[in-house]
Amino acid sequence: MVCRHLEPLEEALLADGAKVTSRGQAWSESCREWVYFEVILDVAEIECRFRFPACVRVHENTDPRSGLERGFECVTCKDAVVGLVRGARAWPARSTKGYSSRQAVRRKT
């Protein structure tokens, strides 16, 4: 599992059936646990729902040679939850039922 700062996001993705495509140390010693999902993460919607602490920042790689990706990185713990930029379903889907931002905030406390 990723750090406590990103754990609610990872749990929500797994609960919704998002497929993990890779897990582990991603690309350098400065990474700990990076989890890649086969979804396009709607970072604006996720930020609203989860209200991450300041140590969690949007991560985006726009270099097509090394792989396009977008997600969230905890700069304190060196963990990340990352998705694709295209070619997959968006998450969270606008029609996600039974989930609210209040639940995400409650989980964090």
C-alpha cells in the first residue's frame, strides 16, 4: 500500500475495480511505492473530493518517450498514485454512485 496520504485514493480506485498495471519503485531511488492504474485520473475532481494535505501534489509526465502519465505524488513519503493520459476510462466517473467528498474527508481524519 501507498502512504497514508494517498491510501484513500488507492482504496477508492481498487474498490471501483480500477486495474493496477504496475506497482513498486518506479524510476529512481527517490521513489518508494508508485502505483499505476489503467484509468485517466480527473485530478481536479479528485482534489475536490479528497482534499489532500499540502505534501500531495499533482504529478504529470508529458514526455511521450518515457510515458505520458498524470496522478498524485506525496513528496514527503515518495509515493504516488498515477494514471494514464489517454486511452482509458476516466476516473472518477461523473456517475459514480454512493461516494461523496464528505466520505473522503472523513476517511482522512
